[in-house]
Amino acid sequence: VPFDKEPLKAQLEAAAKESGGQAPQLRCSVMLQKETVDGPKDEACGTDAMDGCAGLCSVHYKEYLVTKINKTHLDPISLYDVHGLEAMLTREEMPALEKKDEREDVHKEKLIKHIQQVLPLQHVQLNAAAPPLK
């Protein structure tokens, strides 16, 4: 799944202009509605952008990546190790599979298949307000 890591050109130019010749510090430009004494006000997040996060703060970059994952219905289950898979079952109050005389990779595959059957991914209705980058 393609995803952005570099900030937008306009964001880089704005940061360079604000810095007055100094090394520019990018700020997250995701618009938020903030409460003020005069009522709600729309303004940019303004938190320092992290390197490699497309000009977003870490919170909004994670939201961006989760949106990408949800849109493509990626299942991160293969990234878990055996302990993580067993914890997933425990968290859902489901019995763990008994590990027989088998290699760990075989047991992991059995856990994955079992979890995919008993805990299928639910497709999330995506919020249109998620921060698009391009």
C-alpha cells in the first residue's frame, strides 16, 4: 500500500518562509476545531512534525496510516508473534489453542487461521474527516 513520508511542497515552502533563513521546523497542518472562550475555532494542529511522517505530528500520521490500512482492508495479523496471537484470544476471553508437538511457525499458522475464523476483521466505516494528504 503506497503511503506518504515526505511533507507537501507547499508545507515546506511555508516553513522556510516562517523560519527567516533558519532551518525550518515543520508543524502539523491538520485542521482541528479548538474550543475558545468565543466558541469553536478552526486552526492547524501546530504540533512539531516528525521526520518521515509526511509533515504531520506523530498522532495525525498514525491516523493517516490507519485510514490507509482500513481503506485497503489490510489484516496485520501476520505481524504478530505467537504470544501476541495468544494475547488476542485471551483479551477476547476465548480459549487458546493447545500447542502440540509442533514447531512454533506451524503453531503460529494454526493460531492465525483460528483467529481469522473466530474473530474476523470487521470492515470499519471510514470517517470522511480523516486527514488526507494529497
